[in-house]
Amino acid sequence: MSNSQQPLYRMKAEFFKTLGHPVRIRVLELLSEREHAVSEMLPEVGIEPANLSQQLSILRRAGLVTARREGLSVSYALTSPAVAELLATARTILAGVVAQQAETLSVD
């Protein structure tokens, strides 16, 4: 079944599965700020280069990031500002959830 024949909810589930890894989220957060070279991201994500390369490859296949080679360096950027907006929305939702949990704990 091609992507165009899949129900949208299934495509969304696959999309969120792609986001379901802490390293991929951290990479997207970094790229929300600006384009980054792989060498700049390594100390920020704290994983081996091969693992970062694998995670970036998954994000590229999902269409969330693009790569640009400059000599020996490869830089990555978000394909759309909507990705950064989605991360900001998730942050807002989580802040509300945490606040509700804290309020519940203080009432008990």
C-alpha cells in the first residue's frame, strides 16, 4: 500500500513512531535553533558518531531533516519550521501535564 493509500491516522502513527526516540527529539530541538554540523551535535547528544549518523538517517528518510555537504562536513537542517512548532507545542502540553501532576500531589 503506497503512502497515498494509507489512512492519515496510520501515517500519523508512523510519524510519531519516528519521533519516539530521545536522541531524535534532541537532534530536532538542536535543529530548531539553527542548522548544525554533525560535529556540533555530537557533544550535545552524547552518543557515538555511528549512532548519531543512524538517527539522522532515520530523520532524513522521514522527511524531517535535510543534509548539506560542505567539504568533509555535513550540516543538517529542518525541512520545515512546522517541526519546530510541533516540538514547542509538545513542550507546552507537557508543561501543563507536569503542572497538573504537581497540583494533584500537593492536594493529596
